[in-house]
Amino acid sequence: MTITWRVPLLVLAGIVPVVLRPTLGTAAAWFLLVVVLVIVDVLSAPKPAKLEITRLRLGGIRLGESTTSELMVRSPARRVRALVRDAWQPTAGAGTTASGSASATGNRHRIRLDRGDSTRLRTPLRPRRRGDLRALGVTVRAFGPLGLGARQRTIPVPGSVRVLPAFESRKHLPSRLQRLRELDGRAAVRVRGQGTEFDSLREYVRGDDVRSIDWRTTARSRTVVVRTWQPERDRRVVLVLDTSRTSAGRVEGAGGGVPRLDSAMDAGLLLAAIASRAGDRIDFIAGDLRVRSRVRLAGQRDVTQRLQEAMADLEPVIAEADWSDLAGAVAGLGRHRALVVLLTPLDPHAIEESLLPVLPVLTQHHRVVLASVRDPELEATAASRDTLDDVYAAAAAEQTLRRRDHTAAMLRILGVDVVDADAESLPPALADHYLQLKATSQL
């Protein structure tokens, strides 16, 4: 039971009879009258449980996008005047529009239904984190005929929305696919003398590699003929996503603070999209102390969608990564040579303690690339010298940068390619590195 704003006004209206007859009995009688009217009004209000409420199914959306939760409300028995609140988890952003501001109605809706009528209530959602976000219930406040009181009840109406990684780097996909088509020989510009799979024969033009001349065909024709090649296809690309404590930090990005884990996911999604278009097979492993997710995407049509589904529920774990376990998971996918991409921060302590001991096993059988999100705040701090505190902070930042550079140099000596860039630049940098490996037949 709840009361409305009309009850205090009705109580204040009792000043009139009290002034006309200033006795304690007059005030008590007026207060008793108000109580009786409120009780009668509440008892006359329709029961919220009598309403038929159903929720329309929601699909998945990317983080940063908006969607709408829709409720169908029907009153089968009697006329209803009510306030309906569609409650969700706070991170679902119920009642928030695409611009980030609250909508006109939010997640509260006033309804008036005659007997047998129905209405559709729409609540905008703008989620602020990945994963499955669930509805908490629908609260109905049904008012009485006088509008003094109401019956209130929260009705469980199950619902959820699956929020996938944002994949902001998909804007770089068209330009990288164009480069891939050029490498693959399907565009007007052909990359000469690269790749190891034979593609076709054509006439020699100035600038062609003389080693690609087909002398047998040239001997049978009047022109010099060269072989053209295309990059290898059907190679394996294994994405290994680190979900340990080092991925829990935030770095500066285009939209403010960006979680390292989400930035690594973004880079992995762009690489997977390009590699699948190139005809390569994609496998995905995520873990920290143990393997959290393992997906084989070979032969799948929508690799990016499947990969986003696998990443949606992953969150950083405040523990060190067990790289021996993750390396074992990579070995469990098969011993055929693959491009193994380690999506992990270039943290000197974590790498030297856990990753370095298992690297020889990986580099012996695979081409290994370490992709790390670099925090631009470190460079900014190292360059600041305005005050004494800034000097001390700059010295600490400079020491951290030198340790990172030393660790990167050590990894390169061990045969690991290091791609270290800020959150916005890492996805295209990793994609460019893959295309370079593809063009030079190093996969």
C-alpha cells in the first residue's frame, strides 16, 4: 500500500473546519475521515497481480549501443490506472537514451487501461558493461478511484540482454580487407614475388622479380612469362587472451578510460575478422589461473559474432596468469604450425616470472606475436617536469618505460614479435603486422 501526494493536501484542507470550530474533536474527526477515505480507496484499487505482463525477447547488442525493453501489459478484468516501473540492473542503463541522457519517461510509465485493453511499454537501455544483464522485475502501483492510495507489487517478469564487446576497430576493416585483396591478387594492384602458393601466369613487366620467370613457358612463347603468387591460405591463427590481474587496469583511450581487457578484445576481433576473410582458421583461448574459454572457429561462417559471444562474459581475475596452463591449451589444439597471438599487457614482472619460461616451447613450433596495450599516460608523465612532484613522477614513469622496452627487447631475442601500441592504435597495428607476415610468407 502507498499513498499519493493528494493525502497531505487533504490533511491540510482540514485547517478550514478546525478554524470554523477550533476543538480537538474537529481535528480528530477530520484525520479519521482522511484515514477512512485512504483505506477505502486502496481497497477499491485493482490488484496488480491481475494484470497480464509479458516481456518481448531481446537480442544481443554491442557495448555502447542502445536497445529497447518492451513490455506488453493487458488488463483482462477491469479498468486500471497505474504506474509501471521496468527495473533492471544498474549497469543496464534503463531509461538512458543513446546520447547518454535520461529519456522523458525513463523506466516509469503511466498507463490507463479499460477492461480488455492492452498497451506496449518501451524502456530504453544503454548498457555500461559486457555480459548478460537481467531484469529485476516489474513494479506496478495501481491507484484507487480517488487517487489517494494505491496497491503496489513487484511482479517477476524474466528478461535479459546480452552485451557483446564493442568492436570499435571494425572501422579499420575495409582498408585492411582492401590490402588483403591486393595481396591475394584479386585487386587491380598485384603484389609481385610474394607468397608461396602458385596463382597464375602473365607477361613480364618492368620491376618483376626475375626469379619468378617461368622459363619453360617462355621458351614456348614469344614473350617472357612470370609466375604470380598468392599468400598462403588455410593457416592457423590462435588468439590467447590474458584475463589475469594485469588486464584489469584502465588506460587512456578515445572515449576516456578503457579497460585493458576490452582493448585487447578489440584487437583480437579485428585480427580474427581479417584472418577469416584470408581463409585462415581461427582458434580462441582465454584464461588466467585456468582456461576460462576455449573456442574452435574453423569452418564457422560468422567468426566475429562467435568470438564476441565467447568474450562477452569474460572479466579480469585478480590473480597471476598461469602461462604453462595456457601454453598447454595451445598445444592441445594441435601441433601444426600456427600464428599464436598473445593478447597480454607488456608487464615486465608478470612476463619474466610466468611467460618467459614457456616461450621456448611456443616459439619452437609456432610463430608468436605479443600484442600489448600501451598506456599513453606513461609518456605524458615522463615528459612532465613542471614541479618537484612532477620530476619524481617522471623518474618513476621513465623507469617503467625502460623496463618495458628491456622486456620487449628480450622477447624479440627469443623470437617473439612485439606489437606495443595505445588502445586506439593497437587493433590496426596488429592487423598490419599480420598482413605483413602474410605478404612475406612467414606464417
